[in-house]
Amino acid sequence: MTLPRALAALFAFATSIATAHAIPADAASLSGSWSGGGKVQYGDTREKASCRARFSRSGSAYSMSAACATPSGRVDQSAEVFEVGPNRYRGNFVNSQYGISGTISISVRGDTMSVSLSGGSSTGSLQLSRR
């Protein structure tokens, strides 16, 4: 085998190993379904919440639709978030049921995300996992 062929074969072998063990480029993406829970507070009331969220990419933004259940009932919200740093996203959410809007911050680590919401006199802190 000539040196150029040997180098080409070595490069192809090394590339195939690196590709097989590499983390997919989209691994930290928000796209897909997530579920989990946490706590929400509105006024003087603090409750546990269980949530499901779906994210889809639209240009440079991610659109989110989510449903959360608390002992008081079910709440739906939507959001649009933008990447502001490695695995960090920020944007605005809207809950038309209760006329609440505010900011949402998301931090992703592997298949887990930490979500913070704040709007009006309401706040929320959730941990969601990729489904």
C-alpha cells in the first residue's frame, strides 16, 4: 500500500471512530418532547406542578407549547425562546387563560432542562427531561 493510500485509509478509519463516538450536534437542542415538574407560585399560593412541553425550531427561535397540571387545575402556555449562550435559552411566555405573560429562562444539560418562569406576581421553577 502506498503512503497516500495508507494515510487515506487511516484518516477514513479515524473519522469513522470519531463519528461513531461523537455526541450528535443536535444533542443540546430543545426540539422534541419534555416532561417533569417543579413548583409554581402565584400570589400567596405555592403548588407543585407536573408539566409536558414540546419544542420545535423555527429559524433562530424555538417555539414551545406546554401544559401543566397543579392541584388547582390545568394551565396551558406558549413561548418563544432564543439561544443566548451554550445550552442556555431565554424568551417570553404567554398564558392566555389567565392573561399572564413574562420571561422564561432555560438551561440544558444532556437530557435535562431547568426552566425558570417569571411574570406578574407568578413564578415557576421546573426540571424537565427529554421524553
